[in-house]
Amino acid sequence: SKLGEGAFRRCSKLSSITIPSSITKIEQYTFYDCTNLTSVTIPPSVKSIGTSAFRNTALTSVTIAEDCTYASNSFPPNCVINRY
């Protein structure tokens, strides 16, 4: 399963989210412009994160699976990407 393109775009009231383990792909712009999003839990099932999926959010750190691919602009510029 995937989270569709722009599904939560501009949802400014969203501050945290836990992605279900049934999700394998987060499409581009899914959480784009969710300016109050400070926390996201991404399970190891997610193998691909699209362009600008988490751009313009308040994320400062995120942890993704070792084999998860993502575009260089998937996250905010100063967001630290950790692997597990």
C-alpha cells in the first residue's frame, strides 16, 4: 500500500503521525506544507519516500529503514536522517 500524492498536503493541524506497517511507499508531496508536523514514525515496511514528501514541515530528525530510498529534498534541509 502507499500514501497517495498530496494526501495530507497543507494539513497545518497535523503535529505527529505514525505510518501503519501496511504502507510500503510514501508518494511525493504527501505531507508537504504540514508546517506543524514535528514527529513521524516510519516503519521498516516503507521502502520509498517521494520527492518533497515531508518538505516544509517542522521535522528536525527522522528514522527510516536502512533499505529505504528517498529523494534529496524529501525532508526539510536541516532534518537529520537516521537509519535502523
